[in-house]
Amino acid sequence: MANHPPTRNILPVVLAGGTGTRLRPLSRAHYPKQFLRLFGESSLLQQTLLRVGDLRCRAPYVVCNREHRFIAADQCRTCGVDPGALVVEPAGRNTAPAAALAAFKATSGGADPVLFVLPADHYIADQAAFRAAVRSAIEFAETGNIVVFGIGPSHPATAYGYIRTGATASDGGVAAVAAFAEKPPPAVARQYLDEGGWYWNSGMFLFRASVYLDELGRHRPDIHEACKDAAHADETDAGFHLAGDAFLRCAPESIDRAVMEKTDRGTVVPTDMGWSDIGSWDSLAEVLPWREGRDHPWGRVETTRSGDGFDLRRLTIAPGRTLTLTVRGPRSTHWVVVRGLAEVARGAVRLPLARDQSTELTRGLRHSLTNTGDHALLVVEVQTGSQASEDAIVPVEDPDPDSRVDPTR
């Protein structure tokens, strides 16, 4: 463990109830992305637990759903984390109700800790910057502010929400929240960067439990009351704290919409910690540790470490070039377009694909993938299944021999 002082009375609340739908087929309903080992030997949930453990704070709460509660408990155990509570939602209702369940439990004995609410499925490269940001936020949370961590934007991203800062409250750049903005179109995202004072919304928050509940009651009393009833009716079963069915009365709502867009207590702590929400194939492709690949006249193939029954390859195809192959073996294979425009031919059927669209490759059928755009086409190839096969993908002779590729090489 790193040598640094403890982070006082912080109680981490790790939100692990997401379904990871935007990373399918890698993320599945029964095993979503927070439980996958994408980086190293630990899952995203485990890395989050170890990261907050390095803050030397209180034992974390983990909020998950009924279907995944045993997976969450097992992953806590295998990484050596004894959670303060495993809070189980009857059904997913987004982050505002999930945080409220944790806040009611944290205050049930009369205590009022500072909650550090954060998703279980994000990536953070700079652990030291992460710890420094939390420490710089403590005094603001302890004195009644609702702190959100803002990420300094490196490019005009359209996949993230944005926060605009107002009056500066400290020499470290901590500032009042002036506005929240939903995911913008490209021109608006570029405008935000040109203006300055805008940050990506990390979805990580620091606040006193009582302050959050007060603001939730003021701005969304329906959610507050439903969560209060659900927390009071919770049952303990095999170490799990099962929230009552009153939770189902909650409308699905984020902390941003339920509280942060309405409160006058919002505070931004700016930070640059190498953060990504891994919310799309594009963002995942940017942070995966791709191995040195092989260049071809058509482009390039790169691979990454296999884990949890999947293999990933990144295919970069030059404009106008074509990849042709057949698939065999027991594994399921998909192409996911990360960037650019593609046309996939499956036998006699031709299918245009754009960013974040995908197709499954039928075993035994000839497929071709053509870059129909003016720029490089970036595609992630996903193989899932329990049995790896080195000859699962077989190149096919093409009229243009330079256009064929064997992605297994």
C-alpha cells in the first residue's frame, strides 16, 4: 500500500449495477463490463475497490442488483476487500436512487460520513492524481458542498457530459458549478474547448450523506421517499442488504439530473487523472494495452491480452481496401466499427456499418470488410466463447492479393 495519510471519514460507495450495454457483445447481461478483466488480472470492479482502498478510508459499500450480487461478492472476496455492506437493488434505477440507498444506510445509526460515490466500471491511469483530487475535495464536502470531479478535456468528446465552472473557490482551481450540459454535438464540444472553463463530467461525487439526502428531498421528494421506505424495509440475507420493493417506485434518474442540475451546493474539483468511462468501443480501444501489431498493404492488425473467455483484435484498414475471410470453430465472432465507414458482405448480403454498429460473422460463410470512407477504418474484432482456436479465422484468396488479411498473425 502506498505511504500516504488516511483520508479521514470517507465512506466509498461503489456503484456496480450497470448493464454495460454499449460494449456488447463483450459485455453481456449476465456478466457486464464492471466484472470483466480488461486490464491486467483484476476486473474493473476490483480495480475500483483497490483504488479506493489505497485511500485508507472506511470499508466500501458496493451497490449492485439481484442478478449480479454473488458475482460482486465473489470479486470482493478474491481481491481481499471486505465491504462494509453489499447493498442490493430490486431493479436498476440509475445513480440517484442507488446513492440514496447507500446514504440512508450510512446514516441509519446516527453517523453522517462523507460519501465518495463512484462507478465500478471506469478506468483511471494516474492513481496519484486520483488520490490528490480526493484529498483536495474533502474540506469542501465536509462543509456542505456536493463535489463533482471534472476531467480536463483533451479533445472535443461527444460521448461525455460537460460541466462549466463558475466562481473559483481555491487556488487549486476548485470552483462552483455554473452549468451542466448533456453530450454535445461535435461543433458544440469544440466550442467548449475553445471557450475554456468546461470539464468532462466524471460521474464521481463527494458529499456528506445528510447533504445529499436533503438536496434529493428538496428537488426529487418522490425518489427520496421511495428510497427511504426501501432502506427501512431492507432485509439481510447471506450478507446482502436487500432493499425493499418500495425502491421500484423510483423513476430511473441520475445524480446529475436529480440533484446537481438543481442544487446551489455544486462544486467542481478539476483533475487530470487519465480517466475514461469506457462507455463505448471507441473509448475502450483508446485505453486497451494493444500489443505491437503487423503492418500490411491494406493496414494493420493489433492484439491485446485475452481474458474471461474473449479475444480482441484491432483492425485498421486503409481507404478503399478490403479484408476477406471465413470463420470456423466454436467461437462467436463480431466486427464492431469504432471509427469510419464500412461495408460488410456476408455471402450475397451487403451491410453498411458506421460508428458503434456491429455485425456477427456466421461460421462457414465468406465475409468481406471494405473501408468505404475517406479515412482509415478502425474495427475491433471480438471473439467470445470458452474455447480459443488459432485457426478460427481463415483468409480467403481475393482478386487483389494485397487486400486479403489473416488477423490471426
